[in-house]
Amino acid sequence: MVAAGSQHSVAIHPDGTLWAWGEDVFGQLGDGTTNTERLAPVQVGTDKNWALIAADERHSFAIKTDGTLWAWGSNGNFQLGDGTATDRSTPVQIGTDTHWAAVAAGDSHSLAIKTDGTLWAWGNNQFGQLGFPPTVVQTAPVQIGTDRNWTSVAAGGAHSMAIKTDGTLWAWGANEGGQLGDGTTTGRSSPVQVGTDRNWAFVSAGYSHTTAVKTDATLWAWGWNSFGQLGVGDWQNKKAPTQVGADTHWAWVDASLYHTVAVRRDGAVWTWGANLYGQLGNGGDNAVERSATDRHGYELEIHHYQRHSHGGAEEGRDALDLGLERLGPDRGRHDRAAVHARAGGIGHELGVSRSRRRIHAGGQDGRDALGLGLWPALRY
């Protein structure tokens, strides 16, 4: 499993150990240092029971197999949830609860779900992104409402998204670009249902845009669209979910700062939006932007076994030929193994190979967020 922050990356090894690399100004790597950069993955502590991770901006979260929640990094907005505003350079436990099931890291706020289906939030609440009337901050996890049927959650720049067990989609927080999807640009300080559909399967919150996949495998996007990050073929903001193309084979999607990555059920990876740091994986940068997912238009597709296609972080069930140079012991070879976990940062993407347990990385490496040098890795 991998997670990407603004300029740092974290990963869980198959043996349950935790690793991190990249920028470490606020201790977001968790290795006990600050104001440093790690060129390659370094182990965080010695524990071997890490299960889930999340990262955004300059802080990180992890859940252990015993259900405890841990946090480290920048804490100026109380986004770590430990009751202080002190940055942490090593993981600190958040409370004493042993029932955490999921966690999401936003720009300066955090969300989590417990095993009993309750929803929790903490950190900056300037725009109501915690799910209750705006206050300056919330120093520790506080429950949002009383519902006990939350199943997944996503935290964006200053907005929040969640799906319930009945398949309904809910949103709250900042909404200046229509990123809540409720048909308005009015901010919400408590969860509001997005439409009436009950077949939402997965949701991802970018800085000011949102993407989601339904159970029928259709892909949807809404919110700010100045860089074409919605993938709908234009540059106009959308205040309600808008279908991306007509394809019914989408498996997964991730909304990042100003770009989006999605994976089809056949394992093909698609990218669109801003490309200043090469985060689209098309072999270039120069702010080349993509505004549509039509393969005959602006969109990049990573094809199966197409040796010269370019890609970055991927997730897929089938084999992929990345067509990229491998850095490290296997230089020049191609890895056709599928990738089973990936994450997107502001200017970089990460993926983990399913069969060979390799980390793949692409995009901006200005703060060593790609981690090239220790583990076999890829970049473009």
C-alpha cells in the first residue's frame, strides 16, 4: 500500500513495516527527523503491524492491525488529532480507541470511520469541512452526526465526501467550484446528499474537484475544472456530477490537486488535467493539459503490452506493460505485473506492483518524493 502527500510518500511493505521518503520539513516521514529530505525509503520505527496509510500536504496517518490510529507531521491546524498543535516527527497514537477502520487526510483537516460505522473529523473547520458549523479548529476526533452506516470517506482541500452503506453519496465543506456536487456553489457545514442515486461505489476528493465511480462502472466528476481535471471535454466548472464519457468499465479513480487518474476494469490507466510536473505520465511536462477522456481527443491511455506507452502510478487487475525505464538493478527491463495500490500527490504519482512488490513512481521529484535510489523504481 502507498500514499502520497504534497512532497512526500509513505508505504507499507508486505511484511507490515512502514516506510517513507521525500520532504521532511515537518516530520511527515515519521523517522524522528525534521528539515531533511530522504532520497530513498527509510523505515519508520520497527513495528510490523501497519495495515492502512493516508497522506496529504505535510502530514501522514496510519492504522495498525490492532485498530489503533497513528499520526505524524505538520500539526498547525490540529490535523493530527492528538489535542495539540505540535508537529510530530514520529507516529503518535490518536486517543486510545482500537476500532478505527479508515482514515482520510485533507489539506488541513482529517476524517475517519470506525468499525461501528460512525464518522469522525478533526483539524481546520474554516469552511465547515468537519461537518458542523465553522470554528477555527477541532483538536481531536469528534463524531459527525449520529449515523452508523458510513462506509468510505474522502478529504479534499477544504471539502469532504463520504458514501453510506446504502450507496448514497454525501458532501460538506467548501463549494466555490461546485465540488460538493449539490447543484450550488454554497458551502455546507453538515453533510448533504448529492442527488438521489443509491449506487455510488467509490469517491475521491481533490483540492477543489471530486470524482467517483458508480456500481455500474460509470465514471463521474464535478467541481473546479480550469485545468481540465474533470475529463469531460471542456474547461467549465460543474456543480453536479457529470459523467465522464460513456464507458461502463471504470474500476477506480483518484482526484489529486489539479489532475485525475483512473483505472478501467481491463487494467488500462487513464490520466487528464494539469501536467506541469509530468504527473499525467505522458512522457512530458510543459503544462500540457488534457480536458477529455476520449482516446481520439486529448486523453492518454496506458495500453496493455504497448511497449512505448508511458505511465506512472497504476492500479489494475490485469498485466500492464509500463514501457518505462527501470532505475536500479533491473535497468532497461519492463515490468508487466499489475499494480494493486497507488496514490497521487500534488505533482507525483505512486503505484505498487502486485506480483513483484515493486514501487513505481512518476512526476515531480523536486523533494525526492519519488524515492529513487533504494528500491527498484520507475519515473518518466
